[in-house]
Amino acid sequence: MKRILHLLGLVLLTAGAAQAQVVLNIMSPSSLQGGLTHTNNGNATGWGLADLLNPADAVLDTVVVMDDSTAGVNTVVGTDPNTGNAYPGIPLKYEGCNLDTTSAWQKNRLTGKIVLIARGSCEFGLKVYLAERAGARAVILYNRDNALLNCGPGAYGGFATIPFAMIARPDGDMLRTAIEGGQTVVAFLGNKIGAFPNDMSISPAEAMYPPALAVPSMIAQDTSDFKMKLGFWTRNDGSANQANVIASVTVKRGTTTVYTMSTSSFPLNSGDSSYITFPPFQLNGYPLGAYEVNYNVNVANESFPLDNNIDFASVINDSIFSYARVDGSTLEPLDNNSFKSSSFTSSWGMCIHFRHPQADRMLLKGVRFAGWSNTDTLIGRTVDISVDEWFDTFTDLNDPNCAVTNTSPVALETYTYATNAQDSLVTHLFTDPIELDDNQRYIICVNTSDADLYLNHSTAVAYQLNDQTAGEQPRELVRSDNNWFVRGFSGNVIPTLQLIMEQNTSGVPEEVVVDALVYPNPAQHMVYLKLNGFVPTAGVSVYDLNGALVLQANQASVVDGELALDVSGLPSGAYVVVAPGASNELRANVVVTH
């Protein structure tokens, strides 16, 4: 049964269906307890696997390390992204490519167990098939890189019927070290619905995200430019009914909380779901930085806390626009999944749509993107970068007139790979920066005719959820030969293609925003802002998140270079302090708690 929770009198119009969740969770020892990020192939095409979406096929058992006695070390290794150094080679005995399924020693070790196996020099399907022949109940594969994979079945996958999951290199090394150190590791792999008594969850596929996850400050100056709609589905996946569920959302910029909301406690029976909606997050000014959002659902004695939180960030920055998730510091894409059109004969393009009511503040300087080839190198491969104005008239994605039939070219330039930048961002700067017009739709594409070239996309979060909202505009488009697909790959997919912007200074005065140091923050009574030489030319104004003026102070509040504000009369919440200067403006975010 689904139910709707209305927070602060808001009416919810969306609905959702129950969703199975396949998890890989370490149950013991306590030092390793918790879920591991993984991919699994369920009963995907080509595999003869158990269906992990079926709770009856879940596996709870001891994990053992594969050892097929093969001598030597696999020297094909990945790179540790934290250090830049190559990982150590993995001994071949951990790969399970030469497992003797008739050996009594092997069967005694593997029968009834979950087997940890390294990626290596034979097909994934063969590893799982041999482990099953030796009595294994499930397989955990670990990569040679700090990355996840969707594993192809190869020639033997169709004969394998036990479930398996793929994890990244650090998690695989952690499990192997613990087991070889004498610890008993017990894991759960499968659909967790009903497996634990007190188990609330939030699915990444059912949480609301902002329209873009990297936004240039030139189009994030106030609430009319940028805001975040907030909400998520929560589910009671446990076997027990719950009487006191609490859901919340918090937004932080650095260590400062700039928004927080919680529901009162509410009931949710086993198997039921509820959509929680919150007021939008919006500020009168957005200093540069990552605005980190945390969704949370909580019950007493939670049995499986791994999926009680969803974290993401929208990064206000100097120049980069991205629909896909980025690192808050480097603005590098966080997800690299390689896609290509399966239907093109001559060429195809991964594209994004861009439109903004204040687009003329910016010039489109260039693009950043990433690709991958299933051959040995990218060096010498070429792609075309195209920018087109899009003139079709439609309201939103549900409008039957939403199609690509009327476009006009703005730029078409070629990029040639000079290095083998597999899955790494490369930059193309246009010969001349492109002036953008307010509210004009643009289609920006990376185009290729190379059948061996895949282009990077993100599938990490619910990029499609906001498509259900009236007025939602296309974000990803795919062009295959002369055919356009406005919803791209028709799934939860967004190109990691980034736009590089710079300020359009033609006739536009530069606005300087001073980001003041605030203390204490949060504050209960008095809050002080170090102005660092900034001199207000008029009174100081304080606004709430809805843009309402709630407090004013005169210039006499500035003493010894600090602005003092008495906020004791304000309700608990997040506020924005704004003060004009001679050639710049001060803005600061303040949280009040009582």
C-alpha cells in the first residue's frame, strides 16, 4: 500500500510503486558490518542466474577466498585514484580460472559458501560456473580497479545459476585481508525486503534532485535563477510495522547548515511506501561551493542503516555546467558508464539541452567530455562538437510537440584525441566563444561515427524523476543517424558532458559578491560577520528562505570591522544576510537555532 505524507500543507501529486532492492551486506564481524556498493546481473540476458529480485533467492552465508592453487601474479592492474599509484598485482590463485571442481579439498572449502573471486584472465561467466560446480552458493567478484562493472556472461554464464555481485578493488582487498587474517565474514546478498525486522529505506532512483548538479554562479545569483525541489519516497522494507518514522532533509555548505527540515513521526506498515515532500531550498544569494544535500529516514533499532541516507551535492562554481554528478572540489564527473547507440549506421551523438532565462550573462566557451574505446587506444580518434539552436515550440516533456524538427547550426568543430584519455575528461574550446540568448533552447552534442568509441554517462541518481513535474524540459538527447530521441537512452542516464562558461562582459557591469566569515553559526542570540574591509553603504537586510524580509539593521551595527546582528527574535531556520557596498555586495548564510 502507498501513502502520501504532506509536509507543511503541501499537496503531492506524484505516486510510486514498490521497488525491490538487491543489497550486499556484511553481517559480521562487527568491524566490517554494513553494505557494500556493488553491481549485480540478477537474471540478465545470457546468464542462467538466480533472480536476485526474488527474496527466495537471497543468500546469507560465510564468505571464503578462492584459491585454485595457480602460481604467479596477474600484472594487469588498475590505479588507486587516491594515490595515483598502481595497485599491487593479484595472485592468479584468487581468480578461480583453473578451479578443479572434482577436488575434495576444494569442495570442502567452497560447498555452501559465498566465494570471493578476483577479476583476472578468464571470463566472468567461467569463474561463477566453476565455483558453482564446486558447491558455492554465491560469488562476490572484485575488480582490479576502484570501479564497478556490469559483467558479461561469456561462453559459460548461461550455465551458472547461483547469484553473484561485483565490488570495487578496495572492498575486495578489505574482505580478503579480513578472511585470510582469521576473521569469519558472513554476508547477505539478495532482495532485502522482509529480511530484517526494522528496515526503512530510500532508493536513489526515487529521490528528487536539482535540475543541474554543477551550476555557474552567473546563473545562480538568486531564487529566480536557481532552487532545489526536495522530496523522496521512503519504504518500509522490514517485516515489522513502524509507528514512529521520521524523515528529514539537510543542506550544508561546507560545515554550515543552510537548510534543515524534519517531519513529525508517522506510521508506516511493513511493505508500505510514502512520498515525503519538503519546501524548496532557495537562497537570495549562493556563495561558491558545494551545497550538500542529505535525505534521511529513521526508526528506532534500524536493522539495515545502509540505505537510510541519500547524499548528493549541487556545486555552485565559476564556470562549469553539468547535469551529471561532479566532485565538489575538482568538478570531475563522479560516474563513468560507457554508452553508445546500438542502432546507428553512419554516426550518433550524445547531447544535452540547455536553456536559461538569464543565459545572456554567459558565453559558451567550450565543452568537457570523456570517452572509452574497446580497442587499445583513443589516440588519433576524432569527434565532432556541435551546437545548434532549437526552435521547436513545446511546453514540457509531456507535450506531444516535444520533438527535434527545427534547428539551426551555431558551431561545428572537430576534436582529435592526442592522448589515450580512457574515461578521463578532455576539453575542447571553441574557436570563438558562443553568445547565448535568454530562454533560447540549445542542443550541444559530441558526435562520432566510430563504432569502437563509447561516450561517458552517469546512471547514479534519479535523473528522470523530475521529468514527472509539469514544465520539465529535456536534459539528455540522443541523435542516431538522422533520428532524434528527446529522452535520450530512455532510462536513468545523463551524459557527463560539461559546458564551460565565462561571463559575457559586453555591456554588463561586473558584480562582486563578498562572502563574509560568520560566527557563531548556527547562532541563538547574536551573530557576527567579519567584513574583511567591506563597507556597507546602506542598511543590512536579512531574508528567510522564501525571500521574505525578516530583519533590518543600520550601519551602526558595524563595529571594528564586524557586523553584529541580534537574531534572537527570529524563528529557528536558515537565513541570508545581504548588504550593498559601493562596488560590491555582501551576502552570508546564517542558521538560527533555539
